Amino acid sequence: MRIRGPANAEQAAPWAGSVNSSVRYTAEQLVSENRPLPRLITRSSDIHAAGCFALEDIPKGTVVLEYTGERITKEEGDVRYDGRPFTYLFGIGDGAVVIDGHGMAMFVNHSCDPNCETDEIDGRIIIQTLRNLKAGEEITYDYWLYDGEDEAPCYCGSKNCRGSMYSPAEVKRMQRVAAKAKKQAELAERKNRAASNREHSNP
Ligand SMILES: [Zn+2]
């Protein structure tokens, strides 16, 4: 199962809110909190399927979206997305709780050279601009995927694309796991060969 993570995950305190609650922050609620969001639109994207685009110029450091959705346990996320090629899960705190994306932010695509970043504030995930954005630009952030089993190739097309939507640490972890599996397979193969050699020499 693939889970998106905030760039500041290591500093994030374990999330203490209630799980499996229907807590969802809507656009209306954000406006009532005096946090109006810039105008965006969801439409077809060259990166992947659908994406989010700015309808107006947005200055650097602006919160453009909140990653809204139901808060569930990681185990519940495993059940919901079992066998599905993609997930909309975003890990918060120590990762025991995930947000099951529901809203515009779930459509924001990954880029290895993103124009936005995610941040965790009091158990809520916000997406904010890393630089000034022009109207019409697609909003992107680095997914920093973790907890993966299958490949998550990246087609973001940026010059420094790392070829995977997993975080660099997760890419290394998966390479270690793959190398270990390969070594074990080779060992088993060698044992099999030795056993069959013995059979052949002692008819
Ligand atoms: Zn990339």
C-alpha cells in the first residue's frame, strides 16, 4: 500500500485526534476560519489523469489546498485499498493514522521538481506554494511515498526526476529488500543444485 507523507514527517508529533471520525474540513469551513483558498480547477493533466491548476497568479508561501478526507487507521487503509493500483492515503503523525483523500487535494499530481510542498499542522495537512505561480500552472508536490510493495514509476518529466514517486529513503529500503530476496533465491537455487548433484552421483 502506498502512502503519501509530509516532508516534515520526522518532526511531526503523533496525531492524537479521534480515528474513524467523520471530521472533514470543507472549503466553507476554511473560509469561516478566515483562510480563503485561491481559485483552482481540476482538469486533464499531462502528468497523470487529472490534476489541479491555478486559475490566478498565486504568491509564494500561499496555502492552496488542505488534504481533506476521513481519518482512518493505517490497517483500515490496507483493507480499503487492497489490490488497487493507487491510493489516496496521506500519513499523518507517526503514520498510525492516515487521511483517506476526499476533495480536490487528492487530484494534485506528484512532481520531483514540485511548485508546492505539504506540511502537517495540528494533524491537518496543507499544501502551500514554494514559489510564485502563474495562472494556468499545474499544482504539484512531492508525494514522498512510503510503505510500498510495487513500483510507482514517475513520469513528471522534470530534469531531476528520480524515476519513482517513492521518497529517496523508501527507494533505498525497497532496493535493500529486493537485494535480500535475490540473495535468498540464489542461495536456494545453489542448495537445489547441490541436492540434485548428490542424487545424480548416488544413483
Ligand atoms: Zn519525477
